[in-house]
Amino acid sequence: MRIPFLTKKDFFTADEKSQIVESIRKAEQKTSGEIRVYVESRCRFVDPLDRAVEVFWMLKMEATEQRNAVLVYVAVKDKQLALFGDKGIHEKVGNVFWDEKVRLILQRINKESYADAIVRIVGEIGEALHFHFPYDRSTDKNELSDDVAYGR
């Protein structure tokens, strides 16, 4: 599939970026969990999951109180992606969940735009976070930025 874009920051239109951010906010309204989307041109590693782990730590996503943050990692020129969930959520859902979500997002990217596929996967991750880490009005706070983060 040829990706029509000039740079990673141009990869999503303003409207698509807004939709992604809104999907993160909507998902996080039901959970104490946190979701971030990180986009860069190239993956520095053969396995995008290794890069996702590095980015996760670089963004200090492990600092959430319940260790329930999830990173959606996309390397646009390399056409790679990975999902990485911190210890709290990973212990609840396991490798099968992440593998299934990666498979689904790859199928959707072949049929939909990247933005639409990310919006849908953020919603599904949000549902898993809601199930295992429901929102608590008295204690929940937004611990991480909802904006799409960009690398090189």
C-alpha cells in the first residue's frame, strides 16, 4: 500500500488528528487507564514492539499510578505498528489480547484510513481498560497527554 504523505506530521489531517485525540479522551472517560498514540517516520529496530517499549519509557508512561497505560506506536514510512501495555493492564489481558488487536488494526488499515483504524483500536483498548480499571470519579485524573506524539 502506498502512503500518501510528505512528513509524519502531515500524515494525519487536522480533522483526523482531532478524531484520534477525541477517541482517546472518550475512552479515558470510562477508565483510570491512559492511552497515547506515537507516530514517527521510521522504526529504529527490526521489531516495532522493541521501539514501542523504548518510546513508552521515553514518554514516561510507566508513571501512571496503576501502571495501566497503553501506547499505540506507528512508524509510517516503514508501515510498522505495535501496541504496548504497561504491567497493570498487561497482567490482566496478556499477549493474546495485544496480538489480536494488532491483527485487527492491520486488517482495518488495509480497508480504512490509518486514522479510522487507530480511532477504532483506541476504542477497543478503552473498553478493556474500562473493564479492568473502571473510572473512579473521586480518584481518577488524566495522568498523560491525550495529544498525538511525534518522533523523527
